Amino acid sequence: MSKIAKSIYRILFVNQGKLYELYARSIHQGELYGFIEVEELLFGERSSVLVNPAEEKLQNEFAGVQRTFIPLHSVVRVDEVEREGVGKIRPVEGGDNVALFPQPAFPPGGNRGKD
């Protein structure tokens, strides 16, 4: 029996001091050098009974997005998984097994407007 279901990928990346966890059906090296291209973002079905604020925040941020480009240096990990999980945005905390390397050359909110 052949496997008809499309692959599902979990993408973990860092953006502005937060760790994003996205699920998508398509991921590949984009035409923009240094970026990966993520298409067909997956979000859980909305239920009138249960509302997950973490996933709702993520879904609102990516509302209307058909394709997103993520810088390679921001990607922490990409996994092919059997089924979709719950997407999240959470703060990056020290002491994890994940080392953020390399760091951005110019941290967000750096020295802008201090001159």
C-alpha cells in the first residue's frame, strides 16, 4: 500500500527573542539566498469550546500568509513528523539544550536613536 498522505514538517526558528514552532506541508530552499521557503502553513482546527491562546497568536501573526521566508541563521531545527501538533510562540530561555548560534549582528532595538 502506498503512502498517499503528504509529509508534515515542524519548523523551530528564533525571531526577535522568541522561539516559534510552525507546522507546514512544504519546506525547501528558496530562491532568495540564505532563506528557507515555508508553504502551506498548518494550524489546528478552531473549536468553539477550546481556544488555545498560544496557537491563536501564531495564527493571527501569519493570517493571510501563503509563503514565508525564514533566514537560515534563525532556524534551530526542522523535523518531519507523522501528524500536526500545536504551533507555539514562546520566549527563548537560557539553560536549554539548544544553543543559538550565530547571533544576529545587530540585536533588535540596538543603538537606534541614541546619537
